[in-house]
Amino acid sequence: MLFRDITLIDENFELQEHMYLGTLGNKIAYLGKNPPSQPDLYGEIYTNSAGKLLIPGFYNAHSHIYMHILRGYGENLSLMDWLNTRIFPFEAKLTDSIMHDAALCGIAEMLRFGIVSTSDMHLLAPSMGAAFASSGIKANLSTCCTAFGGEAYTDTPNYSATMQMLKDNPAYDGDRIRAEFSLHAEYTSTEKVARGLAEMAHEYKAGIHVHVSETASEVADCRARHQGKSPVQYLADCGIFDVPATAAHCVHLTDEDIDILHAKQVTVATCPKSNLKLASGVCPVTKLLAKGVNVAVGTDSVASNNNLNMLEEIKTFALLQKGILQDPTVITPAEALYAATRAGALGQGRTDCGLLKEGYRADIAVIDTNQIYYQPSHNQLNNLIYSGCGTDVCLTMVDGQVLYQDGNYPTIDLEQALWKTEQARKDILNQL
């Protein structure tokens, strides 16, 4: 596809007008001020460029996409009440096929909001990989390990499921869908299991996804269980951070924790809306950034958010830090967009993604700025972050393939997935 005479955000996260961008296969093959010498080479021409803004597609750093079926089910509860009284009992009724259909709904929502890839933590559902693969979206997938007994990690159902994902990975387009290991959290596992999982991830050269220091009580309880160690210290000692790791939430951190996260090159996936809704607190983003930690943005699930609207997420991300610190200069629009794009791509190990740059993957979102709230246009990057709406996304492209455009999902039968998910929701509620 050739985008001609269009405004875009360049690799330095600066606004450039009257640009040309051409995609070939899964890459951005041309980017410049002048038309390419062989425009026909790029096939379809995007003819409706007036008022459109081209940005790198969003990278969701932390999600539970199958939880689409739980949107609105557990409200006005603290994290532990939410998990134990609403989420865990409902999840116990989920089947593989239900999670597959719910995942398709969640993937469609991500594409609607310009998300091109996600780091998703899910339950033991073999069909989840197939759902992501058939949709065309990118994903780093992991099944979530919880274990409370004396078993070794290799004796858990999670081990078998993760090994199957690693085996199936080539069938899921290999590089587009990546299998990772996942420990749910310190408080839902044993040290024996945590160490065993870390050893297996190291052996298979795979990443790890884990919830970390989401609430103050989680940190206090961890210190009581583990000789005064915080979750970050404990997980580091278990080897969880000795492979590429994504630590979700990281709300309650000490300076020593931040030093460890930096030294271990851990990506922090901050989920501002979810943490606010569950009254967990606010991630110390500016401290992390000052230390050089890679901070990316995640939506968490729609059960705790309650949507996958990344533009809304990064506006919250930016404004929270300004308000908490009483400093309007922190988290600029460019920094917010970087956290939701390039930082997320780096956290997934996708070094040729997250930027509009020649030779990089053609992961692109098109924003329709022909709205009153984008006018006047002193700077459309500022308008995008502070004024834009997620529904302004009119096209989402992943690896050069258009997966959403103007209400259409060419790779997903959304009507069928929504109907099946609604029937499953009713059936489960009748059982509870």
C-alpha cells in the first residue's frame, strides 16, 4: 500500500507533513518527502489522506484478552475481593472454545483501537494461539502459572501447556506469534515453582511475563513470607528476571526495586486505568524512566479497565504523572506515544517494530483527525494525545496486512464470535 501526501509521526516522534510511505510485504519499504520513483510497485494507493495522521501501531504490554467475556462483571471491588469473589469463580467455568471466541472479540477490539501486538497472559486454553494466529495480529503469548502445593514446575499443567505452545509456535507464523513463560505472581505460586519456571525459560531462551507489586498488601505479605524481600527482590532471586521479562503493574516499588529492574533490563508494563479502577495506586513512571527502565503501557483486561482503548490509556498515563508529581513538564506527548509503541515493541523483543522507519515492520494505525476536537491544528501530536479518541482509528495494519478498516475486520467473523460469547456468558451465570 502507498500512503501519499499524508501527515505522520516519524522515527524521532516528530510530526512530518506531506509525506509518502510505501509498504511491501511486511515491511515499510519507502518513506520520504517525495513520491517514490516506482509508485506502482506498492500496489493499492490509500486515496483518502486528507486530514489523516499515520502513526506506529500500538503495542499492548499487558493483557488478558479472553476476559472480554467478563467486562462489567466485577465492579467497585478491591483487587483481592475482585479476584476471589468474581473473577476466579467465573473463570473456573470457562472452556477452551469459550476462551477462543472471547479472544477473537478482544482481538477485534484491539484492532479497532489501533493495537497491532499484545503481550497476553491467559489460562490453559490451547485454542488461544489459534485465535491470535488466524486474526493476523502479533502477540507474545503465555499461559499463566499458579501453584500452591509442593509440586515442581515440570509437574504443573502450565508446564505442559507452555511446552505445547513452544512446539506449535512455527505453525503460528513463528515470529508473529511468540510463546513465553508466565508466573501469575509471587502470591499465587511457590518458590520451588518460580525457580523451576525461570530455569525452563532460560533453557528455552524464552521471555517471562509476571504480575509484580500491584498492591501495597501484596508487597507487605511478600515481605512477611520471604525474609523481608519485596516481590521484585524475591523474583530476582528466583531467576525470573534473568531472561527477558515483562513485569506488569509495578505500582509499589522502592528505589532498590527500581535499581534491580534497571540492572536486569526488565520491561515495566504500567496499566494506569486498571490500577486506578482497582484503587491499587500509581506506578512511579518518572522514577523508572529517570533510571533508564523501559516503561511500556498495557491495558490489562476489560474486566478491570474496562476497554482496550490505547489512546485513552496513554492520555491517562501522561496526566496521572503530571497530577501526582504536580509537574506539568513530565511525560510529553512524544514520550507517551513512545511508551505505547516503541517501548512495547522492545519489551516484546521486536527490535524492528514500533517505529515508522524504512526497513521496519509495517505496523501502522491511521487516525482520522477530521474532527472538531482536532482543530485548530497547532500540533497534531499534542491533539492526538490530549484530545483524540480511540474511535478515531480508521485503519490498522499489521505486517503490511490491513486487519481493520472503517468498521470491517477481514480476518475475523466478529458477529459469530460475539454471539457465541454472549451465549456462553448467559450459560455461566446460570451455573453460578
